[in-house]
Amino acid sequence: MSKVTTVMLQGVRYHWNGEDILVDDGVGLPWSLAGPALEQVELYNEDGDVSGEFSINFEQQSWWLQGDNMADAVTLVDDSGAALAALLSDPEAPLPVSLDDILLGSELAGHLDGATIPDTGMPDAELLDDVINWLSVYSGYE
């Protein structure tokens, strides 16, 4: 299974080499951060105000993103070079999301708990949009 090895956060590239995180901001040489985790990296909006945070643990393959309209500010790249969209967590209670959780459809399964036969006749538009988005992002995994 593919693993996230690189994160692009508002123009800064963070690449995990299996031991440390190499940070490349495009100015000068990349530098190294010890360990597999970035914690609460602040994300800025167009006005320069902090409007979100992102954390990732490359070793555990878990991350969370919190903030208003911050999904476009973060790009996850797996070891095959495929880009993945980062999922926003609930701003009031950010929960770590792992690649395994996404691939196993844990968020989608929550929508279907307790469904009865009449409930399963036609899914609502929001659920269909979630499924289509999920498939478009993760269709590269086999």
C-alpha cells in the first residue's frame, strides 16, 4: 500500500526520508527536522492571517487539518508521486485521520450505520458527492 511521504504546505515541501523530515522552502538548501512528525504548522489565508493548522506523523501515517477553507493549502503526495487531498477535521475536535481509515472507508461507513431497507433505496446527494470525491482522490490505489 502507498504511504504519504511528502506534504506541500503553502509552497513549502516537507519530505520524510524514513528517519527525518527534509524541509525545502525553495530558498537555499533544504534542512532537516528530526523525527517523523510535524505538529501544528500554522496555515495562512490571503490576508496573512492564521486560518488553520496542519499536523502529520509520517511514520504512523496519520494527519489532521483544521481551519476555514484550508484543504487547498495542503497537498499530500504518496511514495508513487500521486497527489492526495487532505481532509478537514472538525474544527472543534480535530481527529487524526490515517491513510488506512480513508482507504477502508471508515468515514463513509458512519453514514450507513443503522440504515434500514427503505433508507437504502436512494442515497442523498451529499453522500453521493462524498463517494464521488472519495473515488476521484483514491482511485489510484489498488
